[in-house]
Amino acid sequence: TWSEDMSSDLYSISQSDGITMTQIIYANNQYIVSGISGNIITSSDGITWKQTPNITTYVIQDLIYTNNQYFAVGNVGTILNSLDGQNWSGISSSISNNLYSMTYGNSLYVTVGNSGTILNSVNGQNWNNKTNTTITNQILYSVTVNQP
């Protein structure tokens, strides 16, 4: 259940429905929200929400919109992709580590996570493991691209 605080334009989630949400983005004229059980809900107005079909039960940790498509990354190597935010498909990451963050820049998608995991892709579909073996005891929670 969502409620809107009109005084501050902040959106909040009521825990009464038992769904804990993890991320929210606004892109391509819609809100996309992810949750801990693979839940993804969408809204064009921030008031009326629609549940998308779950294709994973793992926590979604991050959402991005780039190159006219949505991506979600999460636990157990989960990478999801959608062209419209409503219909999602799984992409093989070939890993089982949790992924926490994703970005795109300089013609390269990058996602990071547990055990120093670093994956990159030129097309968002085929992922290469670039994990540095000297940082495998580290958790990488965030990644960003410094654009000139």
C-alpha cells in the first residue's frame, strides 16, 4: 500500500501488505519500485500501482533505466531486463553472488556485489566476470561512472 504526503512530495510504503520495497526510480514517465521477494510494481501517477509478474523470488537491490530499457540487479546474481517496465526477463550472470548496484557509462554496463564481484557488458545481455581476486573478501555496494 502506498500513501502520498502532499506537503513534501514524498512517497512512503505501508508495511501492512507485508511487502518490503528496496528501490524506486522514475524513468520514461513511470515509477518502478522493487522489493525483497522479487516484487516489482509500477505506476504512471504515483497513486495507482500495478504488480508485474514475478520472475524471481530474490531481493532486487538496484534499478536503472538507460538506453531505453530498464535493468534490475539483486541477490544470487539476479539480473533482469525490461523494455517497458511491465514485462521482465532474466539474464544469466553466471554467478551466485549478490549484486547491489548497476550503472551504465562509456558504452559499458557495470554491476558490483559480494566477494568483490564486478561484471561488465557492452550490450546488457552478455556479462563478463571482471572480479579482482585481490578484493574477493570485500562487498562492493555501489558503482558509478564519472562522465566527462
